[in-house]
Amino acid sequence: MSTHHAIVDTELGDVTLVAADDFLVGLYFPQHWYKPSEDSFGPRVDARLDVILDAARTQLTEYLRGHRTSFELPTAAAGNPFQQRIWAMLTEIPFGETTTYGDLAGRLGDRSLAQAVGQAVGHNPLSVVIPCHRVVGKDAKITGYAGGLTRKRFLLELEEPSLAKAGKLF
């Protein structure tokens, strides 16, 4: 497996994009909670000279500028079966909507799994692409984000429906 990475400047600050062969396998922020060792990222390359990293850079830029609502990238997130199941559920949360850790646990049939769901969400290696920022705490409280709460707020505000934004003006 050929792993390589690029660091790209975004509205969220520097983001490390990691590719393995023809798949995006990581999107990490500085001080990311569960960021793997940078030794595992392989050599640093210019994102514009790599097909998958350039596509990820372009789509991330479009998303952060409000010109894209989803990602069309080949991804391969490494995780255990429970994490994989939770990450698949995250991809089903529509743009501009949120859910709670408890609601995801309820969908699994056991609301007492909310903490385990939170841990799986926190270990998502493809932040933003797999939209873990759309999961909030009870009563819509903005809580827990591996990239920091400031970034989570930014992403939620970016996705906020335009009617809700208009209502804040008055």
C-alpha cells in the first residue's frame, strides 16, 4: 500500500489529507484528538500533483465555500466493525441537519450505547467528509469534536439552512 499525504490551507486552518493507493484515508486538523502518528502518513506530496489528494482538496474547498453539500471521493476509513457501522450512519445525516449521540444509539437499539457511539464518532478518520460534526449533544448542545469546537461551530453554521440564518437577522 502506497501511503502519502499533503497539508492544505483551508478556511478551517491547515488540514492534513492522507491517501493510501487510490483512497482518501484521513483528514486531520492540527491537535486532532486521535490523529495517528505522522510517520504512518507516508511522504508529503503536493496535493495538486496527486489525483486523490487534489480531488479531496478541491472538494473540501468547494464545501467550505458553500458550493458543495457532499463529497464524491473514494474513501477507506480504517476502524473496527462498530466504528464502521457508526461512520456509515454519519454519512446518512443530511446536509444542514443534526442528530444526537443518543439518537444514533437508539437507532442501534440501545440508547445506553451513546457513550460508545461518541467514542466511535470521535475516532472518525475522515472528519468533514464523513460528517461527524453533525452529531450534537442532548438538547442540541455543541459538544465533542476531534478538530475542536470552534471548527464544529463553523461547520454547523456553514450548513445552517438559509431560512434559519435569515431568522437570526431580526
